[in-house]
Amino acid sequence: MAVSRLRLRDMQFTRLPRILGIGGADLAQLAREVNAAQERLLMCEEAGDHGWYGSYAEIAFNVTQATPTLTLPRGIARLIAIAPCGSPVPIQNQFYEYMAFSDGRWPKISCGTSSACSTGPLEGFRRTMSCTWTDLTVPGYGLRFTTSEPSDAGRRILVGCRDQYGAIVRTLDGTIQVAGVFTTLATPFADMIYPGTVTPLEISEILGIQKDTTLGVVSVYQVNLATGAQTLLTALEPTETVAGYSRYYLNGLPNGCCPTPSVTGSVQVMAMVKLDLIPCVVATDYLLIQSREAIIEEAQAIRLFGSDARNANAQAMMHHKQAIGILNGQLVHYEGKSHPAVSFKPFGWSTLERQGIGTLM
């Protein structure tokens, strides 16, 4: 069978609906079962660092020295490896900069647009999750929402935020108090306003974004309340109901890639990324786990774990192990087993000859 991406539709024509006792046409129930199986297989300890076949990808990002932060889009969980200007560099987790006797947290100074960003080690550092691709500019800014589908008018979006004084904004949704402000989408756009008024709400920080399921993409803009100028902060996909993106700080970026540095200071960063699960909803949605048989085995394991039948847990573990065995076999089938990627550089990029140790290259 040729290599192709699995879809929810492909699971309709397997034995899974019959095993689970659901109709093949009951797409909603089938999606719930498939999503649960995918999440368990994706998060299980046997998945390892880079995960199963199809759960990682190579992507190129453009990052500037002036703003050396990289916010990953929806569907990407983390960076596995990065190579600014084609040269691999380390990636550190959030605890690394807080280790005793370490260099501490980077950057040491506020970079702005100066060349100070290029100081320190060329490394990637994990940061906390962000609810927007780009940070809000303060002060004097509010939010504006647009939708690519006019029929989404009437749907709502909830933004948790702080006002211009730094206080968390709380409002009433009917009789229920919520942390944030609900805005009803409209065409051509809808501004976030003070409840009960028509005055745009000035904010200093965005704490979270939630929205209804929509038919189109909902774009969130920051708007300069004095000039009306707007800048895109993020765009939420139709099934994206909560905004949350992984973010990294890239320290020591050059102004451009050799031999011809970019005039704009843009650096291309190639990356191997770990994909995140986007739950499938409709028949044409792609699956992250790329083995029908593994999904079928894990779905059976889930069903047995919730059963009171005798030896149910033992049978569930058997199905789970079979799913892991299938995924390991698929990984070997497509990626091979006898040629692993190994790099051993005890002296960095310097050869032994340069270290004055010997004549080995």
C-alpha cells in the first residue's frame, strides 16, 4: 500500500465500528473513540522522544534578531531540534536557566533593536505557553475581531485580560461572573468594549482566549485606540476553541545567515518539530497516528479498561502492547533500524588536530 495520510473516513471502513458496537455512519461517536486512542498512544511512555511515524515534521521559520522569539502554531507541541542558518544548536527546557551555578536566564539585557541580542550562547530556550502569536503592545491598545465567514456572526469569543491599570477584568455573563469579556462576532468586525457601553476597552495584557466553534477563521487584532492602526495577534481556526501556543526564545541569533546577511535581520531557522493532536471531527480530518491497526487495538484497550469483566485489565494491556508493537514496526518499516542518527563531538566543532591532541580529522 502506498504511503498516505490516514483520515477519519478511513477508520469508517475498518472493523473498528463493529468491534465497538457503533454504526459506521455514527461519525461523532467514531471520532470520540479514535481521538481517545490517538491521545493515549501519543502520550504513552513507549512513544519516546520524537514519537511515532507521522508525528514529527520538518518546518522552516523566519526569526529576526530584533524579536528573537518563536511561537509555534497550533498543531505543534514542541521543538525537537533547531538549526539556525543550517547549523544545529541546543534547546534547553524551562528549568535549565534556573540551575544553580548556571549562567542564569537569557537575555541579560533588553535587546530592543541593538546588536546586544547576539551576545551569549546560540541556543533555544523554552518559554511559557502563549495565547497569541505576537505580544500585545501597550499602552493604548484594544482588541478587534474579524471572521472569514459571515455566517459566524452571533458566535462569541471570550478574552481574559487586564485593564490599563493592571487589574483583571471581570464581567457578568447573564448571572455568572467570568474572568474576561465576551464579545459577539459581527461583520465586518467587532471591537471588545466595556460591558454595557460602546467604548472600546483598553487593555494591558491578554491572559487567555476562548471562542465558540465557528465555520471560518477568527482573527484577533490589536487596535491603536488613538490612530485606529491594527496588527494581527493571532488567528483561531474553526475548531480551535482555546488559544495556546508553545514559545521559545532564541538567544545569540546573528543578524543574518552567511555569506550574505539579510538586510532585514531575518534568520531562517530549520526545525524538527513534534506534532500535537488536533482532534478529528469530520470525515476528511487527518489523523496523527498513521496506523489503522494500532488505533483499533488501542480503542479496544480503552473499552476494556472501563469494563467490569473478569481479566479485563489484563486483556486491555495485551491490546495496548499490540498497538505499541505495531507502531514500533511501522517506525522501522519507514525509517529503518540499522542506521540511527548519532553525533559524537566531544570537542564541539573542532577536530582533534585543532585541539593539539593528535592528527585525527
